Amino acid sequence: MPRTPDEIAVHLLVEGGHREHVRFTTIQEFQKWYQGVLVPKSDSRDFVNVPLKTSQGEYMVIRPSAILGIRVEPVYLSSNLDRNQMADE
């Protein structure tokens, strides 16, 4: 059975060599933002909101046309190994 990631880390590679790191709770949440916000305005110089999962009151906006690449990485915060079983061996 495949493991389910605890969150999805998205690395935005922005023109000028900048990198931004954003986290989503599920891949579906990222896909909804990507397809609903980013793709329709991919050539736009207008700012769009980037959802942040940090403290309240913090936000980020970005110009979609400035994004050169996106790397999506599943993040696993725990292991499926039974540590007691490993200690007994």
C-alpha cells in the first residue's frame, strides 16, 4: 500500500534566481491552486495570491509570468517502521 505524504512542498523557481518554498496539505490542494489560479494567468504580470500555511496575517503574492519552474515534493514526517520491533532485533 503506498504511503500518503503528510504535506506537499512546492518550490517556486522565480526569475532572477530567487526561490520560494510553499507547503500544501495535499496534492489536490496544490493542483486546485495551480490549475485555478496560476495556469489561467500564466502570462500575466498581475500579482496572484500564494497560499501560505504559516502564522495568520502572513501572505505572499507573485507574478505568474515570473515563475520559471515548479518542483513538487511529497514530505513524510514519520516512518512506518515499528521502532520497538527494530530494537528487539
